[in-house]
Amino acid sequence: MRTTRWTLGGAVHAAPYLAGQRVIAAFWHERLPLMPTLWRLAWERRSDHSARVHVLVSQHRDGRFIGAVLRRFS
């Protein structure tokens, strides 16, 4: 996280989540390794820290792998 340059494109789309509303976010394959850090940064700025994240992943081999990795962050 410290060695990666972060730029938030389309910050207006993150505003509902940061205000405590429920949102649906989608990530494509090449962005998935950065997803846990993005959620952590967003959670720190969010007004309601009791929110939970639910993840829907493909049953394809790479989806099952990603799901196993994400379970470690719950």
C-alpha cells in the first residue's frame, strides 16, 4: 500500500458509500489485488464503521482463488 501510487478517479461515485449508504462496486481482474486496500481506505473515511462488505465471485478457478484470498480479510 505504501509503495503504490493511489489516484481516485470518479470520486463522485464513492460519495454515497462514504456517506454511509449501501453501494455495489465492481472490480475487473487486473484491479482485484488492490481491492482490499481500497476498501480499507474507504472504510477509514466512511461515517458508519459498522458496515459489512459482501463479495460475489465467479465459480471459475480464478474466482475461487480470489474468494479464498478475500476470506482472509474478513
